Amino acid sequence: MKEFIEFISKHLVDTPDSVVVEATENNDKTIELSLKVGADDVGKVIGKQGKTAQAMRTLLTAIAAKDGKRAILKILD
């Protein structure tokens, strides 16, 4: 899951080297992913009216459900 979010994010931004994804397991079934990008690229990851971020969360939810888990994506400034 971490690699998936990293792959998508690197293709959306202008500076892919600034993309950092950190994964934290809160309990057996919940994984929290924190996405950090450069200050200029935050808008590109979020998208107009948050549609890009919502699409990423939807895909992440589908991947996590396949493993019987729940995933949360946080986009940090």
C-alpha cells in the first residue's frame, strides 16, 4: 500500500524526490499512511475540490479491504 501511494504521488508532482510516505499500524486492522510532498506540490496531490485525494483514498481503501484491513491516508503540509 505504501508503494502504491508513493508511485501515484511521484507521478502527480513536479519534484518526485520530495515525496515521502510513512506507514504506521495502529492495530491489527488499521494502517495509517502519511504523505508528505513539497510545498509547491500539495495542490497537485489534493486536486480540484479534493477529487484527486479522494480518488487516492478510494483506491487505497479497495487495496486494504483485499487484505482485510482499513487504511487512512493523511496528506501533510
